[in-house]
Amino acid sequence: MQDLWWKDGDVSVHAVVQGEGEPVLLLHGWGGRADSFKPVAEGLETARKVYRIDFPGFGESGTPGTVWDVTDYAESLARWMKAQGLEKTDIVAHSFGGRVSIVLSASYPELVGKLVLVDSAGIIPKRTLGYRIRVALAKAGKSVLNLPGLRGSRLEKTLRRLTGSADYRDLNGTMREIFVKVINQDLEPFLTRIQASTLLVWGENDKDTPVSFGQTMEKKIPDAGLVILPGAGHFSYLDQFPWFMKILKNFLGVTPS
């Protein structure tokens, strides 16, 4: 296993490479890092050269100096792949990594071989009444949170819990602004432009990116098939790891060891 470092302008990008053979790239979800896919990498390294990247702002990579959207992440990844000499590379991407892969595959088809989207984000869900209530609470909560003497109180903690997702609450500065920009970028228009043969893997009980997202992607990506893993959640590749690895190896043409 080897650490790779690369500079994308002012941003340091860290990745890990292991194994030998045809390359495969593993892309983690929001809040994750290269190690999020470590079990998958270990399952592939006897047959493939596995790259695992820390997206800018995560793991050991540096944070962007400006507010990036998904397109910026895809452009950065394309530059990184070209710097590593990676073309027609198979990609396995989870959640946020799926967002980036959708834009990358549509914009740079020459870089992508087969594509595996695992519980991928990228679809804008319908805004429910509960969502609108949370938005209203968030707007009111920001004013209340600035009141003198509130910091550290039980009310402050309750308001912070009600006024945003866990991912949002755990962020500060630029990464919080990036998160807002990323989740509001509708990627459906990119789906029909994906040329790669695409495997969609979903957890039956995924609450973050529900199965309906996968069903939409299956309809819109020209060459796509959906597999639903029973009893699995948003991290379906870990929840049903043996099944996932069998399906993945079959799709990628990896001969069982």
C-alpha cells in the first residue's frame, strides 16, 4: 500500500494505491475518507490495482479555498485521473462519490470504464411539509441562536438539532457552504449522458438516498441495472458486504480467488 500526493492548484490531494492489475477507483461518500472503502479495496487488491482518494475537504486532503460544487469536484477528479494516467478506469462510488461520478462520467466518458453507483446521491427529493418546517425552524433558529447567554444552553442544543442535518451541523466555514451548494445541485440532466455500463446497488432501507433515487437513475442512464440489497441501509456495501463483493466482482469481471 502506497500514499499518493498531488497538488490541484493550492489544494493537496491524498490517495492510497494498493494491489496489481487493471485500475479501479473507489470514491467515498460525504463525511468519509479513503479508508471508508478499505474492506472493498482489500477484497479487490489481489486482482486489481485499487486507488482510493480523499476528496478535497476530507481525510488527509486539503480544503478548497473557494466554495466548490459537484462540477468543481468532478473537474478536480478528472485532473487527478489524468495526472495518474488513468483512462477507461472502473469506478465504484458511494453517496457523494456517486454525485461526483455522475458528472465525471457525463463530462469525461473517456476516463470511465464501468461505473458502480452505491446508494448514490444526486437526485433532488420532493420537498415535504416536514422539510419546509425544518427550513422555517432553521431561519428562526439562527436569530435565536445569536441571543446573549444562549450559548451552551439546552435550548441552543435543541435548536441546532432541529435546524439542520447531522452532516450540516458538523461542518464549519467553507465546507458548510460547499455542503449547501452540493446538495442543491440537481444532477438528473447528467444521467442521460452517461455512456458507461452502470451497476446501481442500493440498500433496501436506505433513508438518506432512498431506493427511488436508484430507480430514477436506472430509467435515465442508458445502460444501467439496479440491485437492491435486502435489510441494508445507506452503507449497503458494508451492511451486506459478502453479497456486495460477489455482485461487484461479477460486474467488474474479477475472477474469484
